[in-house]
Amino acid sequence: MPAAPLELNIRPLAGPQELDLFRRLPYVLDHELADDLGSGRRRPEWMWMALRGERVVARIAWWSQDGKVPLFLDFFDLDDTLPEPERGEVGLRLLETASAAVLPAGGPRPEYGRFVPPDWREDPVVRDVVEARIRVMERSGARMLVERLRLEWRAGTPVPADSGRLRFRPVAGREDLLALMAPVMEGTLDAHGQQDLASGLSPLRAAEKHYDEELARYTTPQEWWRVAELPDGEPVGFVIPARNSYNPIIAYIGVLPAHRGHGYIDDLLTEGTRVLAGQDGVERIRAATDLGNVPMAKSFERLGYVNFERAFDMVWD
């Protein structure tokens, strides 16, 4: 008769000295963990494991920009040698136990995000791994919000010449940008923007939320941010090149509704790419767009961005 499995020990990391133990289950962000802990973007008490003896059978971790409040659930890994339904039960126990200890009672639960290979649906093994995590999240009450393309421009890729159709100026400040972001929210193909509008936020309030929660956090110069105008000064759109904690990025691109359908998205992306590629030591520029935002995806493709990965976000309502 086979021996009964060891009881689960579910606990947070004792400290950075246990990082090697935490990394026994692999994920593409493992290389960032040490620096995140050192910079305060992660805390050991936000990083939990489910162990059987010395074997890590599941792990979970949250991330934050400033280390004060968990903002994003970005690590959730299971030992995929475990059979179902045991694998799912272990994952759910870890998720519920750690969430109860880490997250403020009664507050909103941070989104769960996962990076996956671009062809994850075509590989049965990878698909099983991805869908096992989705099932656990769904059992906890989460739903799929969006799947996104993750894109990368690489040094040496030609940047097209300025078409001359638009002129660019730096963003003059918060109110200058919000005046453009609000109308861009109307008819947006971005799932997060659509969710904000569906929740009852006005386009302006949704724009303010996006600005304050994301754009205002970037420490790179706002002089990089560009507004595009026609020769007569009429605004067409804007692009936000920046650098987050890890990479140069195209943080946001918007075309005003009256000017959509004229290919200006390529001009904006070209300008944002040119700004970042002109900085010292830039080897790559990262970006992402929702799978359903076909015009944006095609623009990235035309400018030589490579779809190296996908990501999905799940939310709790």
C-alpha cells in the first residue's frame, strides 16, 4: 500500500535566504526576484510556498511598485507532476491561504497576470500547464479579462523615417494629456479601459485613473512624451515612451476618434520608438497590446516589433 502524501506546509518565505527554495518551480520572471526583493518591489511575506517536506509543490507571489501594498499577482506556479484533481486542490489551498494573509480584508483583489509562450494553445503540454492555473483562479472567483501580445523591438531593427504628415511636441503636463486621453477612451479597444467604462467611470475619470495609477509612476523624463498634431496645430494623438523598472517601453498610444483610420498609429509608434532607441544602451523596447486590438498589433508588426510572448490578465469582480 503506497504511503500517504506528506501534509502540506503552507507558509511565506522566511527571508531572501530562501529564494533558491522558492525558485525550485520555474517561471520566466525568476531572474527578477532578487532585485525586486532588494529594491522593495517584493517582500518575503508576500511570497508563499506550499511544501511537502522539502519539496515545493506550489508557490505564489505579489508585486508592488513601492512595496507598500500588493498591486499585482504575477507568480502562481504548481508542480505539474502532480495529478489532477490533487494539483488543483493544492493550488487552491495555497491561493486562499496566502491571499487571506497578504491582502487587506474587504479590499479589491489585485489582478492575476501570467506570461505564456505565443503558441501556448498548440502545445498540449504547455496548454495543460496554463489551463491548470486558469482553472484554479476561476474556482476562486476570477474571470479572464484579456489576452495580450507581448512585443519587442530589438536594436538594429530599422526605425522608419518621419513621414512628415505630423509634427510632434512634448506633452505640456497632466491636464494637457488628460484632455487627449479622455476622448481616446471613447471606443477604446483596450480591455482595461473598457472595464473602467463599464464600471461607470466617465471617460475623463477613466483617463485620470490610468494616468495616476500608471503613467505618473514612471521616473523617466516626461519630455519624452509626445503629442502629435496636424500642420495646422489640430491634435491627432499621443505616444508615451518611458522606462519601467525593467525595460524601455511604449507605455501608451492613443489616436483621437476623429483621426482614426488614417494610419497615424504608425507615425506615433515610429516617434515613440525613435525617442527610446535614441537613448544610450537601449538593446530592446517592450510593448503590449490586447489580442483583440488588431490595428495596434498590425502597426507593431509593420515597425518590426516581434511577438515573443503572450500574457493574460484575470480579475475578481
